Amino acid sequence: MIKKLPIIKPPINTYLSHGYHLSAMMNYKEFLPWFHSNYIHLKCLKELTKELVCDLNFFFPDGLDYLQSVPFIKKQFIFKDILSYFEYDIINFFKNIISEGYYICTFVDEYYIPSKNLFQKEHNSHRILLYGFDDELDIFNVCGWDKNGIYSIKELVSYKDLAAAFQSKYNEDILLSKRGIFCFKLDVSYFESHEYKFDIEYVYREINDYLTSNNVSEKFGMYYNKLDPEKYSFGISVYNDFKKYLYKLIDNEANASNIAVHAIWEHKKCMLMRINYLKEMKFISDVGITDGYEEIEKKAYQCRNLMLKYRAHKETNIIHRMLNLIKIIENQERNLLEKLLYDIKSTNSI
């Protein structure tokens, strides 16, 4: 038997939790209103991490497990300690779940995965997404980083290797809350009773919160404690902390990492996609906003590439070029988002 669920290269893969969920869900038009209502906010830790890098990412109140809160996606988490009470064959178990239309996200030990850079070198538990299988070849179709550190949706893992990677004792080192199998799918019949409708007034408020750097974690106080504004920056003010990180690179007080600048670029991609969606749905008249944001996205991509270049050559003039670009991006984004908010307000009588 051969089974393969729809999969695409996602607009975001800074962190695999974003990439895996979006690789699956962006295949369905029903998901788009939710997608364009989210991925608006950024947050940044003001101090460097213990690895001396900048921790900048999209903001969600429940961290990287946000998909479990999306209303119209059927999902279930099966803990490993529950599975231990049953006699089961993990390969058939995974195949049966996929056959029911569920994507599977779980942790595996990369020591046993041939396509990983750490194969037969080092034990490391990491997320993986399964979306298909082929009984003729005895392989699973999976997503993840390849040996070159590039996000791939065409990875293959043999049944034998995946079983060893899943059952490795090194997976016990991850957080207790992650030890299991997360299954999810967008079911059309389920969606009909859990539809998410696009709300232009809500998106207007969220973009305004991004522009004014509001601590949006305060909105979720009924579920989570707000993030400390002394420790985190939000919205457009994250540029200030990213620039501080760049200055620390110049002073040899930080380590070079492309994660933060990659997240900035992907945020611009998402904003541009959202603007195009608003234009398509007639929520804005778009007087030069799309063209302007395309320029911002291009500059953010330049910044991302400059960081890769800096990591290879360690020349401080590269960092100065990045600082220059970030200042331009910030100013242009402020101006364009003000125009976008005015356009939304006037077009929709908000």
C-alpha cells in the first residue's frame, strides 16, 4: 500500500514547529483565513541566550504548540507512557494513523536517521513530520532539515530506521510534555462546525498592536501569565534588540546565528502574503502598499543572506551593511503599515 498526504514547502521554517504545521495546513484553502489572522506579531528576548545569540520569533501565547489551539483542526496527543501499556507495532501504528488522513509530528533520535547530519555521529532528539508511506519500498515520507541544513519535504526514512529513532532512549531527555505523538488533520466535515471566519477589524487591531509594540501577551492573561516587558520586546521594537545583537557581534560579545534574521525575513513574507490576501478579498484599495512591502521583503532577504556571508567570512563591514538595511526596513515598514491601517479603516468603515 502507498499513502501520501498533501504537503508543500511552507512560507515559514525558522522553527520546525512552524514549518511542519504549515507544510500540511497551507494545502487547504479553509486554513488561509486563520493563517492571515496570525503570524502578525514578533517577540524578542532582550538579553542574549546562553548560546550568546538573539532569540527572536513569531509570538504565540502557547509558544510553539499553538496548532493545538486552532479550532477547526482535529488533533490528539498520545503520550508515550500511555502507549507503553499496549502491545503495538510502531510502524503499523504510524501507517494506520496516516491512512486515516492524520499528519504525525513526534520526536526521534537523529543518530538513526541517514538523511541527518548527525547520523551515526551524535544522539540528538528532534521533531520530525510523517506524511506518507510506501509498503513496496518500506519507507516513510518525512519533512525536516537535510544534511545541508535546508528544510526539505522530500526526505525518506526506512521503517527500520524510524522505529529505532523513535524508540531510542535518548528521546527521554526531552520535556515530559513532548514525549509522544501529535496527530492532526483538517477535516472538511469537522471544519463546517468549527469554521474560522476572517475578521478585518481584528486584523486591523493586531497590525496596530505590532506597529505600536504593545505587549500582546497581556491579552491571554486568562490562560498564561504575561511576558515580562523588562525581558521581552514586541512588535516593531524588536528591531532595537536585534540591532543591539549586531553591535555585540562587532564587539565579539555574541555568536553569529541566522535564526533571528531568518525570522525577520519570514515575517515580511507573511505580511506581504497578508497584504495580497487583503487586496484579493477587497479589504484594501492598495495604493502602492504591495509594491512597497515587496521592497521591504527583498531587503530583509538581503539581510538574511548577509548574515550567512558573515558567518563564513567574519568581516565586520558585513554587519554594518546589515545595520544599515535594518534601519531602512524599520522606517519603511512604519510608513507602510500606517498607510495600510488607513487603507483598511477607510475601505471597511472601521
